[in-house]
Amino acid sequence: MNKARPVLVNLAVLVGSLLFPFLVAELATRLLNDRITDRNFHMILIGKDLLRSAYPTVFDSELGWIPKPGASGRENFWGTKVTILDDGIRSNGVPPPLEEKQPLIIAVGDSYTFGDEVSDSETWPALLERDVGRRVLNGGVFGYGLDQSFLRAVKLLKIHPAGILIVGVIPDDIARCQLDMRTGAFKPYFEVVRVSDREQRLQLRNVPVPSPPSKNSILLNALRASHFINFLMLRIDPRGWIEGTFGESHEAHQDPFGVSKAILSQLDELAEQRHMKVLLLVQHIPTLDPIEHRVIRQLLSSVQFQHLEVMDLYPLLVEVRANDPARYQRFFTKAGGHMSAEGNGFVARELARKLFPREGGG
């Protein structure tokens, strides 16, 4: 017993020497860090997946998830002002004087459309509304694939008749079309089914969408309960820390390109059937990955559009990056790589020119 006592003392000293600095750092983080609130950590701990924790979200049996109607505040990962209206529509902030007789514009898409990391009035749908003086509904939803954005558009058009539909997409939205689960949340998906030698059809699967399972481990909950660890990891690798710890993604098939091609054809038919303008807005991550751009170009060239219009921001962004690198860097946030208010302003101006060339953009 006497021989064991020094070992236990040394072990206690070692544990204490490691634990004390951590406790000091934890206390300092809780006292000094005003960006990450206690509510953020509560959301993390009770959240079953990223998609119901990064922003206020509710389960949707048709789409997987939508922004929570009635939610308002800054209690999200980015500390930005987020206000959700009826049908999961994001507010554009204080609306400018609008020409009510002009056709409504609906925008759908992923986090780039929703406006991750910026406040309500700084998203590109909000800024487009100001530029053109016409009402714009922001129906974007973080984490959506092109398949969900298409389903969201069809659903919103039944509620809000519009004259213009803008479908925002980033290259990764194509890959998301092969998933039936993304970061721990189930989602609907399509498969291309051959019905005859000459005809193929999109078949919707996984609807009604199952409720997301909880996969948070005891160790994960303990780590994420620490303000210091979250403070540290959100600065070292914010995207990896947020996305990598909220559950897995699962592939339902290996044909995201074929599904995306069929969805674009459906959008082309939608424009004809509803006698409305439908615009596919292709956005890009800060690196302007040339491989992803080639995939997008290949997809767009594989479909013969009769009515669907396309606006790919890639060449415009490449030009800005080459001529004014400092300005280009300001287009994107440093934390999560989404577009900043300045970047969204750029998108809105280019959209206004594309949609209303005879009006000078508005």
C-alpha cells in the first residue's frame, strides 16, 4: 500500500495539472465570450442533427426540415438576426416601398439563398427586393439539395402565385440529390425510373420523411457542453466541427447527375406550364473549384432548355477575383464561407440586371 500511494499522488497531480488550466480556460470563455450564448449550447445538446440546431428548424414530412415559423432572434451559430415568417419564409427585414401590382418573385435554394451568416436584411433575396422594388419571398433552406429546392418551389407556388421563380444552387447541391439522410436528418429524394425503352420518369422516395434519429453520444454531449471547446473548435475548423458532429449522411443511390438533369427538365416544363420566368442561379464556394464548375457546366449542357434561364456567377466571380482580390475576399465570410452582405449585394445587382435589363436592373 505504501508503494501505491506515491503512484496515486503522482497521478492526482498529473490530472490536476491538466484539469486546472482547462477549468480556467472554461471559466474565462464563459465570462468573456458574448457571441456564443448558453442558449446556443442548449440548442446543440438537445439538437438531434445540424439542421435542427444551426438555426431554429422544424421537421417537415414532405421536405425533411424547414425554418421554424415564428422564430426570431440571434440565437444561432452565427449570432445573426434571423426572423422566420409563415411557411418557413425568411424575413427580408424592413421592406422598402413596393409596387404591389408587379409579379411576386419566389427564391428557393440552399444556405446561400437562405443567407447563412448574415442577418435578414443582408441576404440576396432581401437586397434584390430593394433593388427592383418588387416583393421577393426568401424560401431558401440551409442544407437543401436541388431535389428539396425543387419540391419546396412546387409547394410554395401552390400557396403564393408568382411571376418569377429563382432556384439557387451550388455545385454540392447536385451530390445531395443522392442522399436520403444528410448530417443526421432524413430527406426526400428522387430516383430516375425507366418506364419503357424510350421513357424515364422521376420517382419520389422517402416520403413521408421519417423523423431524424438521435445519434449524439455521451462523450459528444460532454465535449459540446464546454464553452471553451466550442469556442476553440469554431475557430479552428468551424464547418468540420459543426457538420461533422451532428450525424452521418447516407447515399440512397449513385445517380445524382441523372436526377439533377431530370429536375432541370421539370423546371423547364414548370416555366412553360405556369407561363412564368424560371431562373437557375448558380452560386459558388469561395475557392471557385474548377472541378465543381466543370460538373455544373456538364450538367447544364446535357439539357436542352426551352424556357428555363440560367445565370452562372462563375465567370463574374472569376473576373472580380482577378481584378480586385481584396473585394473578392470581402464577398465571403471568414467563418463558414458563405456570402457576406457585400457578396449578396453583388448577387442581387447581377440578378436585377438579368431579370429586368430594360429597367436598368429595377
